[in-house]
Amino acid sequence: MSGSSGGGRLASYVAMRVVLAIPMVMVLLTLVFLLMRVAPGDPIQAALGGHLTPEQLAERQAAAGYDRSLMEQYFIYFGEVFSGNLGTSVTDGRTVGQILAENGLPTLVLTLASLIVALVIGLPLGILSGRFQSSGLDTGVRIFGIVTYAAPVFFIGLLAQLFFGVYLGWLPTSGQASPLVQALVEPITNVVLFDAIAAGDWDSIKDALIHLVLPSVTLGLLVSGVLIRLLRVNMIQTLKSDYIEAATARGISGPRIVIAHGFRNAMVPVITVMGLQVAMLLGGAVLTEQTFNWPGIGSVLVQYLNNRDYAAVQGIITVFALVVVAISVLIDVITGLIDPRVRFD
């Protein structure tokens, strides 16, 4: 009976989180719409104003709906978003769907690799810092966490390129792979690593993995600082709990207490915050891709911004906003599965 009740509460909790996400999406889409309208003129005029006659310009503005009132454009924008039409680039004529298909996967690979780096660095350092509070190790880890959190990602990227690429010559500093590998591997997914795996070319796979090291570590360090600081605080609070003292009194070993009891309970709020860090990873990917010449959404977004192609920029940012909301809902659901205390009664 209790299991059925628990399942019902979880279902109600998930449904409530999905319902609450709807106004969040509406607010984000409204902000995107308004921010794109702050700039003077419209995308047609900004991108092609100097290349068209006034008659051609007016014709294209009318076809795109930019001659209508702001309120009419607002409802048209929402209608297009909910119908799956996120806009078309004025610069190259690609739809946002095509842009995502061609450039989205490289950004996803970089983001996931960076998240893995953040977890590999942040989890053990956060646990050790919380376990050995006020020690020399704790001080060093805290300083490392502050520096990685505060340092601009492009600055870390430039230093990494200079030190590991130029001075030591250990790692490549740009691109998904060397020019020869990119020329030999047949492009299927626009990710050289995946294309090399599909071809079974181990030398190309190794080359692509080496090229992924610097950008993923650079971006991963950005998030690891947040993870270290948050996990440390929660580990300290958890290790001072009554049930930890009871486990110690029963003779349970220190490492087992730290991992099985302290770490598990300390991770609940960390999981919540880590979901929000995906937004930071997406934002950091823009600068990281520019720094390392990585052909993802971030690089394309900068190009469209430089070309003042607001139609494409609006569509890409809309996708970013929807991804952040979706991840936020997913993290709430995962948290509800891990810790029943957060569910609504």
C-alpha cells in the first residue's frame, strides 16, 4: 500500500514540475524575443540593408513579418516556436534546425566531455576537502576551487594552449582533428571522433581524442570549481549528522562512512546544482569553441552575432533556453527519485 502511495506521490511531483516548467518557458521565450528587439532595425535590414534596394528590403521585411506591430510579431514568434519553426538565417539561408543538425553534435560532445572532466576532478577533491576540513589539503583544494571558478574560461584556454601546445608541444591547440585526418575521414556526423569510430580507424580516433583534451579540460575546470565548493560544504554538514556519529559508534570504518553514508547524502543538493551548471557549460562553450576553433553551435552563434543575423541568433538562444528548462525538470525528477523528502505530499 505504501509503495503504491509512494509511486502516486512521485507521479504527482513529476506532473507538478512539468506544469511549473510551462511558465518558465514562457518567460524565457519572452525575454529572448524582447532582447532580440532591443537592437535597432530588424534582421533583414541589419544583415542585407546595404545590399538591397529599398523596394527589395521592404518586400523581404514584409515577407518575414517585421513590418508588423511588436505584439503581432510576439504572437507570430510563439506560434512558430510551438510549431517547431525556429527561424531561418538571413546570412546563409539555413534553418535553425539545419544549424543544430550540422553544428549541435560537436557542442554536445564538448559539453559531455567537459562534464566528465568536471566530475573526475571535482568529486574526489570535494570529498577529500570535506573529509579533512581545515587541513593543508583542504586549504589547497579550496584555493584551487576558487581559482577555477573565478578564472575566465578563455583565459584558461589561452594559457593551456600556450603551455601545453606551444612550450611543451604535447597537445594540439585547435580543431577536432589534424588536417590530414579531417581530409581522410568521411564526414557523416560532423564529429570527427564519431566518424573515425564508424570507420574503425584507430589512428584517427586517437588523433580526435587528443584534440578533445584541451577544450574539454578547459571548460571542465570551470564547473569543477563550483562542484568542489558545494560538495565540500555538504560533506562537512553531512559528516556532522547524528546518523554518521551513530555509524561511527557501531564501529563502521571511516572510508565506508565517508563514501556510503556521507557522500550519498551530500550529493542530493549537488545533483540539483549540477543540472544548472549545464547552462554554464553551454555559455562557456561559446568562448571555448572560439578559443580552440571548435566547429560547434558557439562558433556559429558568434559568426551570426558578428553578421547581426538576429533571426538565427534568436532561434539558437531559444533552443538553449528550452534545453536548460528541460534539464531543470529532469534534475528535479532525478532528485525526487533519489530523495523522497523533496516530493510533494
